[in-house]
Amino acid sequence: MSKVRVQNFHVSLDGYSAGETITIDTPIGGAEGLFARFDGRVIHGVDAVDDPITLDRALTSLWGQGIGAEIMGRGKFGPQTGEWTDGDWRGWWGDEPPFRTPVVVLTHHRRDPLHFDNGTSFHFLDATPEDALAYARDLADGRDVRIGGGPSTVRQFLRADLIDFMHLVTVPITLGAGVSMWDGPAGVQDRFTIESATSASGLTHHFWNRVIDDRA
């Protein structure tokens, strides 16, 4: 069966992955410092840049490999809450969203799907993590499903015990406040084997692989 992955997910030293309030001007709610070292050019492969291949670039390039669909929370798609009143809003990314796959946006408010020429499509769904994953797997056509965030969405899928692999990136900054990655049940690490590697940039990459026998 395809895997459920959290890929290239940035976390501060004090455990935050987003700021408290998302606005048009602050799409990560004031936590933009988490991505000061992020080279988004390589998310579709290290051959997308002419710069030397570093550990950070190599690991970032794994973001899209083998992914057939993403699931994200509504806050990652846009700053709006409640009923959809801005029919022209098509996400933060303009006419070329980086996903190039179907994306399931979790929301309590219905909206028709959005389709883009580069293969990205957004599907708006009010569902439990289990039902959302089943829907995304149908769209993924046998490939892996990425849980794209924000941190509240990742926590929902961890709480539901649905995640097989996480690539978490600890960024050497403190935010002091925000939305915590770890505000949830204790002991989640016991479900995984964990390895870490620190790059020359100061980023620490953590690889959480589901314990194979855990679901037997």
C-alpha cells in the first residue's frame, strides 16, 4: 500500500511550525523565519538549479518524489475562514502551484474543485482524517500521500495513527509563540524509529520511520 508521508516540514527549536495568525501579508503567521534557509527551487529536483548540491538541497528535492496527492489544512491554502466569499482566491501560489498533483483541502465549507494547467487541482473536503486519506488515495493512483500541513493538520493525522514517515527539519531559531507541532498525545515517538543528520547550514533533518511491526 502507498505510504502517508510528512515531507520537509520545518519546526523551530521551541517546537512551533507556524505563527498564530495567518494574513495575506504573513502566510505563515509571522513564522517566516523558519524558511530563511529553504531553497524552494529544488523541490522538483536538484537539477532545477546550477548551484552545488548540498545536503539540504538533496533532501528538499525528495519533497515530491513518489507523491500522488497532498492533504492540507485550509490555512495552508489561504487566510480566509468561514464561508468562501472570495471566489477569485485560488491559493497563495498564483497560476502555477508547486504541487502538480491533486490536493485535498480540509474545510467545513464546500467549494467546487479548482484545476490548473500544470496538473495541480484543489479538492475541498469536510472529512475525518481517515476519510480524507481514503479520498486522497483514490486521487493518488497508487502513489504516496503527503500530509502537507500546517501543524494542526499533521497532529490530526498523528493522533489518528495514520502517518508512516516524517521528514522534520529543525531550524535553529526560536519563535516564542505560534502553533506547536507537538501539542498532542505524549509518546508519539515510540511508534517510529528516528535518525537525524545536521547540515552545514545548521538545519537538523530528522527521519521518522514507522516501526514495521506496529500495525500487525
